Amino acid sequence: MSVSLEPLPPNRGEALDRPVNTPRGLAWLFAIASGSSVANVYYAQPLLDALARDFGISHAAVGGVITATQVGCAVSLLFLVPLGDLVGRRRLMTVQMLALVVALASVGLVRSTSMLLAGMLAVGLLGTAMTQGLIAYAASVAAPHERGRVVGMAQSGVFIGLLLARVFAGGVSDLAGWRAVYLCAAALMLAIALVLWRRLPTESHTASTTSYPRLIASMFTLLRAERTLQVRGVLAMLMFAGLNIFWSALVLPLSVQPYGFSHTAIGAFGLVGVVGALGAARAGQWADRGHGQRTSALALVMLLLAWGPLSLMQWSLGALVVGIVLLDLGAQALHVTSQSMILRGRPDAHSRLLGLYMLFYAIGSGLGAIGATQTYAHAGWKGVCLLGAMVSMLALIFWWTTCGAAVRTASRECGQQC
């Protein structure tokens, strides 16, 4: 697939034959749009009390709002994200963004619980489709020698969007109510949609003769055939399980004595993880230079070491901050490196590859959240940290058995196969 950036150079053919770096402004646009898209999926988390009060939902049942959003995410990864390999991404992104604007505005205006759940499902569906579609788009327009850097910037935007979503939702809700969160988000996404339509590169997209059912069926073929996807998917599952073990359990000890922190204060600890976003783009650059396996090893070691200072939280909040930095930096470095390695080949299948990879992420996130609360109930914070360390150790062992031997003998060859 050849890509032309607007405005076109005088000699179009020669420009397309030479490797051209993606304009920095375009890379920033992918990062901002990706971060804004994913944030929509997480606005509801700090608003559950307000939603329960407005719609008369019990605190035990209001978690169904988050469940509806996550169901939308899963459906999107399987059935909507792959569309990027079938139709032109520029048009697809624009249509999905406008649909997301409608979904967000609808949530801000709903009056019944059933419509709220339907709106949240749509937000999860379209927010996820936009996020992963933009990352695949960024990979498709980037030259091979810079793909890791561009994908890393987009992923940095996603990570920052995740961190700021709760802060934005809490702040706007305190000032103008929870409905204003979604109405402001709708206005923001509409503005971004207009910029995307004007600035996204025009693809020379060859019409595909593959039907939609065959496209979906081909995802299982890809999963069987792509060893890179298999290995990196398992690493993603274990890595995101570890992340959710920590973040799902953190509120439990910090909300009681001797700390007694508010939810806002606890959420602020997440901002420490912005350091991870700084490491994401750098990890992508290292992957571009053929150091994907070394970066993976370093990231996995950081994930394992993080649980030491995290386990000391009851004695030192400074140790907690150090542990968060190590955990998020290692996770983001591994995540970006894995995406870069998966997207090295098969430009015709970038969207499906990302959809499958993120399914592993979803499974790991769910298992980690469940394991965290169960472990804390029976073994306290020490048990949570031990569980997280065991999962991180398992990830390191898995990497070592699948790629470690090859790294010792032929590091570059392993970087292409694993």
C-alpha cells in the first residue's frame, strides 16, 4: 500500500519511491487522537457514585455500567477493528469518530438505565475501534525504519489518555455534573474528527475482494500462523494481568487507616505513571534498530523488580512511587515493543493483528482484577505483591524459554521470529 501525504510533492512517483519520514505533526496528531479516544472508555470509573444516585442503581449493581463498556471493547476488537484491513482507513476513522460523538452526546442526555447501558456499550465499542484503528493507521503510514517510533508516540498518547481520563472526569463532574463530562467529550471528539479529516494521509487503497465473514474468519488463521503474535500475545496477557493486580488492589489499603486517602488522592498516584509514556516512544525506537528482544528483557526485569518497593508501601509512600514508576515504565516499554514487532510485516493485516493482540490484553486485565481482590481479601497487600511478582516472573520465564536461547546465539534472528 502506498501512501501520499498532503500536500503532494511535485514529483509524486519519486517521493513515494524514497523512504519519507512521517511528519512530526502527524505523529502528534495520532497520539492526541488515540489518547482522546481511549479516554472515553474510562470516564465512567470515577462517576459510578453519581450514576448510581441519578439512576437509582444500587452500588452493588452499578458496576454493570463498566461491564457494558468492556463488552463493547471486546466486541469491537473482534468485529469492528478488523474493518481497517477491508476498507479505506481514512474514511473509516471519520465515520467511527462521528458515531462516537453521537454516542457520547447520547450518554450525556439519557434518562433511563437501559439507555445508559446501551450508550456505554456504544462508547466502549467505538472508543476502542478508534484507538486501535488509529494505531494501525499510524503503523501503515510510517516507513519501516520509523514504525516503532511512530507507534510508540501513538501508544504514549493512549497511556496518557488513560491516566488523565479519571482526572478529567472527576474535575468536570465536580464543576458541572457527570453529564457535562460526556457532553464536553463529544465536543472534543467532534473537533478532533474535523482535524483528522483534513490531516490524515490519503491512502492508495486497493479495493479488497474479501468478504466481511471471511475477514473475521481469517483472524483465527492469523493467530495460528503468526508466531510473533502468539508469543507477544501471551506476554501481553501476563503483563496486563500484573498491572491490574496492582491497580485494582491499590485503593483497598490506601482508603483505610493509617492513610484514609480520598479516591481523588488515590487516583493522583496514577499520574506518577506518566513516566511510562516517556519510555514508550524510546522503546519503539530501540525496536526499530533491531533491539526488540533486549528491550523486552529489560522491561520484564523492571516489572519483576517493581514489586519489591511496592511491597514496602505500608512503611514508605516514596517506595510506592518508585514501584509505580518501574511498573508502568516496564509495562509500556514491553507493550510498545511488542506492537512494533507484530506490525513489522503483513501491512494488509495490521488491524486484525492489533485486534487479536489486544484480546490477550483484555483477558489478562480481567484475570488480574479478579485475582487482586480475591488475594487481598485472604492475604492482604503482601499477598497481592507476591501474586504480582509471581505473574511477572512467569512472564520473564516465558520470554526466556521462547526467545532467550535464540538471543544468546542469534539475537537479530530471534527479533524477526519471536
